[in-house]
Amino acid sequence: MRVHVVQKNGDLLFESSSALIVPAWEDSLLLNGSYLHDNDELALQSLIDREIFKGKAEEHQVISHCAGAYDSAIMIGLGKKNESTPEIARRAAGALCPTLKTLRIKHLYLDLGEYGAFPVTAFLDGIVLGQYEFNIYKETPESGAVPEITDVSVLIGESADGAALEAACRVAVLMCLSANGARHLANTPPNEMTPRALADFARGIARESGCNCLVLEPEALADLGMNALLGVARGSAEPARLIVLHHHHSDTAKTIAIVGKGVTFDTGGISIKPAASMHEMKYDMCGAAAVLCTMMTITELKPPINVVCVVPAAENMTGDAAQRPGDIVRTYSGKTVEVHNTDAEGRLILADALAYTIAEYKPDLVVDLATLTGACVVALGHFAAGIFSTSDDLADDLQTASNATGERLWRLPLWKDYDKLIEGTHADICNIGPREGGAISAAAFLKHFVGDTPWAHIDIAGTAWGVPNTPYWNTKHATGYGVRLLTQWILNLAHKGS
Ligand code: BES
Ligand code: ZN
Ligand code: ZN
């Protein structure tokens, strides 16, 4: 999807299959769009006068027999002006998508004549995320072969900084396309989205961008002593992988690492899960999808910061070589772990991945994303991911990126008291604690493997899929949560330059 910022007032040649979008606030129902034809303005004004359109958030009205040279004019509601947030524009755009599809719109013209403060990038987020579909396995795609939006022209006044706006729009669109990429990886069924497929996807990013890619196979993992990762994969015919992508920038010494849980299917292993929702465990690689697709944006934008992306990938199955409850594994770090529950496998593979990442790449900061615990879903539901951090600065920076992207974070504690809950009986640590506070004891487990490197763990079990419908996230699809959050955080860090 291309974005054009247009500043010339006056004549504009509208492409075919076009819609002119005119924003309006509930408490300021003025149609000041500079490109709206007088007759169309009268028609829209009549909808306002008759209180058919009230300007409420996510509301819109269409006129399709237009006097202007566009095919449709659509006024969109944004709620009260002083309650305006980027998220309202994001949702308003998402809510518009089904209508744009029905009208077969290809080219959107966003008429912002008088609305200097309109959050354009958030609106574009909603348009790109809201159009996402996952139809490739259906003989007849539900929506038919309807064209998607190819172009958005943002029509603004002469005084605005058009070049800066256009650059920001390109970044926003790229971030959302990458988030849709993560949704696609996650929705792909687990018979296809194996550890090998994740590695192939990473190789594809490296091929297209020129960044470095390293894939460690079981023999190399055994040589390195990654027995926690190998242990989880023992019950599966699909061998484990450790996948590394490295964006190197010669202008800076600063290195950050992002690590994502890549369990391509989680049966629970010998501590097997109940059947009812087990199919949802294809989404247990959403952390991996998020960090890999973040690298799609990073390798394209090439910010001045070094970024290492690491994915431990495995399938947690019940084969005859499967790891048993009671097994003790010696991790890459040298610490031993008693496996009391084979379903707490995410922390095992992350233990080796985090320790390896820190030993090998010596990053200044590490962030991991993982669909780690059902307990996090119990604590926060589906509207925020849990964040745990050993560094207030890092947690604050991630919160800033969260506020900008609408990918919500809520901080939970890492007090030492929780460490006692996961002490091992015969090994250094146990892989489970009591049921209560389960998201925190999981984070406390990971803390053993990061040493003094400032670290944040983001538990995305509630936000990666199963989110109740919002205008731009359909509950039946994975959300791609984390791609926009991490990309925004990395871009902010690169610009800070410290
Ligand atoms: N992948 C699951 C976590 C999960 C469960 C995410 C449900 C989203 C929805 C993880 O591997 C797991 O099974 N964790 C266990 C840990 C327990 C055995 C200590 C859990 O949360 O029940
Ligand atoms: Zn599990
Ligand atoms: Zn899992």
C-alpha cells in the first residue's frame, strides 16, 4: 500500500474506485474537507442535520452518487475532540474496512484540510490491520476476490511538514504489514509451521535484506550444551532449531537483543493438555513470529543500532523419547533444572536462548516475548500483555512504545520472594511453582538466565490471539502483537542514540 502526502490545494485527479474520507468530531460536526464538492457536502450535512450521523467514534456514513470526481464520500466519526487519542483513529479506520471492501475501494483520499492534529499514522494502522484476512486454505474465500486498498493519499494544508508526515506514514504502513506477516505465520497450521519452516522464513528475511542468518541444528545445539531446548523437542519428529538474525549497523556500538518463544505446537508433552482448546496451541510460536517480523521492519529501515533476534524453536510432543516429569536437564548456562511439568516448556527453551544470546552477542538490553503462561491470561485477560523487568528505564521505554502503538503493557513484579517458589529439590531450579502467581514465577525462572544484563520479559499469552473483536483485530486471527511495539521501541532507541 502506497501513501502519498498531497499539499497542493485545488484540482486533484481522483483515481478510479476512490473514496474521499472526511473526518468529523461529535462536538464539532463541521465538514471542512477542502476537496469535498459543495453538493456532496450538502448531502452529508443533511445526514448530520437529521441526526443520522452523530460523529461518534467508529461511526461512518457513505454517499455513493457523488457530484465530486471520487466514487464515494465517507464521513467518519471520531468521538469528542478533547477525548481524542490515536487509538480512536486506529479503530475508526478498522471499522471502515468492511465498508471499503463492499464498495470495492482501491484508492483512499483522506481529506484533512482543517484537521492539523489528526493522527494520520494511527488511521493508516487501522486500514492495514483491518484489511487482514487469512483465506489461503479455503476453496471459496469468504470475502470473494475483492481488491484491497493500493493507495492512500493524505490531503493536507500547505503549512504542514509534508515530507516528515510521508516518512512517518511509510514507517507505520511497514510496521503494520510486518504485523500482518506475523499474523500469517501464527495462523498457518502447525503441520506446516514447524521449527524448520520458521528457520526458512528467517533465511528469507536474510536473503531479501542482506542481514546475517544463523540456524543451529540439533548437533550444534548438543555441542553447545543446549539441553533444555533439546529436551523439549525430544518427543517430536521435528528437530529443534535455534534461529538467529543479526542486523548490524556500523555507526553504533549499541546492541539490543529480542528473543521469541517458538513452540510450533504445545501438546503439553507427557504432562498433556486437555483436548478442548489444544488446537489453539499452534499459536505458541507467536513470540517467535513477532520478533522475526520485527526484523522485517528493522532490516528495511536500517536504524543505527545493532539488533540480534533469537528464536528457540521446538515442537512439544509426546513421542517415546519425550522428556519426563522428574527429568533433570543441564542448561547451556550450567544451571540444572528439574522438569516437574513438561507443559512449562517455554521457559526451558527460553532459558537456553537467553543465556546463549547474552554470552554470544553481549547485548546492552534484552527483551523476550512469549506466550508463556495461562496465568497471565487469568491476571490481565486479553487487553494487555504482562511485562516484567529488571530495569525501570527499559520498562519505561517499552511503555512509551506501547502508548504510541496501542499494544498495551501492564507491569507485574519480580520481587525476590517469588524466587523461593521455584527452588529445585534435586537440581538448582524447578520449572514450575505453585498455581497462584504463575506468570510471575515463570518470569522469576527466566531471570536466572539473564545475569546482570537489563532485561524485560513480555508475556503475550493473552494478547497474541483470542482477543475479542476490535475494529482492526478479528478474534479468529492471531493479532501480530509485539511487532509494532518492538519496532517502535527500537526506532526510539536508535534515535535517542545513547
Ligand atoms: N503455552 C502455554 C501457555 C498458554 C496457555 C498460553 C494457555 C496461552 C493460553 C505454556 O507452555 C504452558 O502450558 N504453561 C503452563 C505452565 C504451568 C504448567 C506451570 C500453564 O500456563 O498452564
Ligand atoms: Zn506448555
Ligand atoms: Zn507453551
